[in-house]
Amino acid sequence: MLDPNTLNYTPSNVRVAWGPDHRNVERLSPHQPTMTTHKRKSRSSTANLYNQLTEQQWETIGLKDGPIAAQTDTAAIVEQLSSILECRLADVVMQRRTREKIKQPNTDGHLASALTPVCRNQIRQFVSCIGGLYRDVNYHKFEHAAHVTISANKLIDMLDERGSGSSKKGRVRSTTFGIANDAFAKFAVVFSALIHDVEHQGVPNRQLCIEGDALAILYNDKSVAEQHSIHIGFSTLQNPIFSSFMSTIVPHPEDKIEFRRLVIDIVLATDIASQERQELFHSKWKEAFPSRASNNPAMRRHSVGTPLPAFYEENNQLGMKSTLHVNCATIEFNNANENKTIAEEMLRVNVVLDLIINAADVAHTMQSWENFVIWNANLYRELHEAYRNGRGESDPGPEWFRNQIGFYDFYVLPLARRLRKCGVFGEKLGQQFVTNAKAIRRRWLEEGMATSREILKDGEAHYHRRMHQIRGGNSSIIADTDDDTQTERNKSFSHSGNRISASSIASEDHPQAACFPEKTTYIRSGSEDKKRIDGCSFIPREELCQTNCDITAIQATGASYPRAKTA
């Protein structure tokens, strides 16, 4: 199981995060799309690390004993994620130069020719800064961002690019709708995965709305945590200390608009507890990949590529066009047939990118039993801690076993089937998502009751340990209360009804829970002139959220995370 210990941002860790010299880089092979992985041969440590992360099997991602061991050390996570962002961004630069017919520099390596040393250094600074802004919660933490980013990187590498016949214009249609050959979209996916839960408090959006949290008020109770993560991600990126990184991603104003559109759409898609966004996705899915029963134009209403009624043309804010506008992707498709064809491709790209980020976000449910148990336990810890701290509506324990079955039936399996049906992964790989999800669900039916009891017992003990660490209490509180509490919880767990609560399933999808009863989380600092709580020095987290935060200042303080009682 993943090491549950919290992250520790020591001064040495911070320096290691962006200190290595990567100037000796060999030329990499072109990024050719295949059914499996894109192999790059290089003596560069960055490229080698990227190769290892990308070429590992989907089922082994995130395992501590896998070929690329899951990391809990902050510096190691930063190196892994930085290698992914570097190589994906290098592809963007090289593709952009090819498209604009710019002569490639005569250098010894793909990374060296595409990215300046300053840019590569800033990528590591950026990943370190984002990592420091992830809170010390049990599930939505920096390790989760790493698992999602590495899984998303693997998914876009698994895209199966093949020609599938020709259009009327004689062009070969792409089986991935052009995504496999779109370096910019692929970079947007891994960037979005990195920032998608930054500053997550560890409680559901619904809880933030109930509490009247400042963020809920700011974002009008709509995808609160996701919108805040987007804000933090872009505010950090726009800091002048990341100017080279920023200008490399978006050298032109139109690039910035497109990049923001992609990232906003992708991150908002992770709010799977939002009924409005789920209805929006289902509407887009039906339009982009209609079922056989709806292939008959007479049975399809307002479908892309199907003649639309005059009422729609006169009132162009209805139907699918209005839906896509809500999702920041308005598509003009009610004119010529050629525009309809382009609209179909754009819509499918939008849907596939949503599928990729959603699959990466719950990748543990489609990878292996070991992965599922690791993250399922982390999820319970987070929900249980929020409930014990008065920031949850109900105890997640009694229905934990049944709710996992409901989550698979109502979300994971339909998602896996869509990954297969959309066709971008090919038949074999597409089916593997379904096969893995079914196997984990089947094993949960067999072993889930006993596993749930262990998860509940571990969650209670972990809660007491954290409260002891945070509040500096007497460790004896753990000794006698656990057994009595667990006995009552097991009785409730064993004799609870068979009905699965839809609301609890929705909350379990992506709980957004805070570990601490306080509204503000703090980062410990060695500086004596900072705010002191429980005898410790802290840097208020708000200081790190400011647009013009100074990385060197954070490094100079020797900030560590999370807070702990000092001697």
C-alpha cells in the first residue's frame, strides 16, 4: 500500500526539484503514433525517465513494486512529472516549427533544440510550486495528481492512430480524430491533470456550498473546487518567474486562448458529481457517438450532421449549439455539409478529451486490484476524517462496501465501455479497460466485505494519529476508543440495508474534503517572525496562492508541509 505519510518540503527537497543540469541530451526519435507506446532512445535522464513512465504497462502505474515505483518523495514526484511536461512541450515546439516551416536548430537533442535551459528549469519550478499548493489531505493530494498525470500521459500514448477510409474530399480520416497527432492538445491534457485538484480542501463541492465557503460564493456554487484549481493553476503560470515556460506554451495570443479553452474544459470535466455537467457530457456523447438505434436520421433529433429544423436555424441558442457554448466550445454546424463534418470531428475531440481525463482521474478503478485498494483506502480516510471533523453530511462507513459496487455500475463500467466504443484506443486496448474494471468489481464482490472492514478500521486509527499529530494530544486516545468505535461501526456496516444511496455515490465519486477543522491550512516555516500556532511557525497558505508568489522566498524559509508539532 502507498505510504500514507505526508509530504515534507525540506530546503534540500526544493533545491533538488529544479537543480539538476540536463544539457547533455541526445536527439530523440520522432513521436510516431503507435498502438502501444512511443519509444525515445536517449542518454538524457529526463528523456529516459519519460520513456520509463510512458512505456510501463497501464495496469502497473502507481504500484510501489511496479517497474516504475510509485513515489511519495516530493522531489522524485517533481522529477517524474517534469519529465512528462518537458517531453510533451518539446513535441509542441517541434510540431509548431514544422507547421510554420521554421528551420530546426542544429543541436544534439530533441529537448535541447526545442526548450531552452531557462524554460526547462522553470518547468521544474512550476511543478514544485503546484505540488506545494496541494493540501495535506488523504486522497486529493500531490500523489493523486502524480497518478492522474502519469495515467493521462499513458492514455494519450495508447491512442491507436490508423487511417479509416477517405472522406469525400479524399482525405484519410483519423481513428483518433487527430488527437494522436496534436501535440498541443496532448500537452493540455497532462498540464490539466497536474493542476486539476490543486488547493483541494478535501470536502465535496456540496459541503463547501452548505458551509457558505468563500469559494462557493465566488464561483456561485458551480464546480467550486475545479474552478478554484483552474484559477490557481493559471495564476501560478502567469507569475513572471515562469515567463519562459508560459511563452513557450503560448507564443501567440490565439495560442493562449486555445490553451485556456482546452484546460478549462478538461479540468471542469472532472466534476463528475455535478448533475449539470454529467447531463452535458451525455448530450455530447449521444451526438458524437450515436447508438445504432439512433443512426436513422428520422430517429435522431438535433444531431450533428443531420438536417436541423428551421426553428433551430432561426433560434440558434437552442439545442446542441447552445450546449457546446456552455462548455466553452461553440461549434458552427448548421451551415454547409463541410462545416458539419468539421463540427463532428471537433465534437468528438471534445468528448474524447473528457473521457481521457475522467479515466485518468479514476484510473485506479481500471488498472489493478492492488491500485484500487490503495486509493479506495485513501478515499475512505479523507471522507471519514471530514465527517469526524463536522464537514460531512453522513458517515461513509456503513455503506462503503455497497457504494463501491454502485460506483462501478453507474460510473466506472459505463466510462470503460465508452473508452472502448469511441474507438481511439483500438479494439484490443479499448476492451482491456472494460475487462480490468469487471475483474476488480468481481473481486470486490468476493473480498470487498472483509477489505471494507480493514479499510474502516485503518481509517479510524489513521484519523486518531493525524489528530494527535495536528493537535499535539495524548497518544493514549488511540488505545481504547478504536475497538469500541469500530465494533459499533462494524455492526452498522454488517446490518445496513441493501439500498444504495445515489447521493452517497455522487459524493464518493470525487469527495473534496478538508483534513482540518480550521478554515485555513498553514505551512510550517523555520522563520520565527511568522504566525505561530501550537508553538510552531507557519506561512499562511494564502501567501502561496497570490499571483506574484516568490519561489525563492519560499525556498529561503525552508518551508515544510504539512504542519506538525515542533519540539
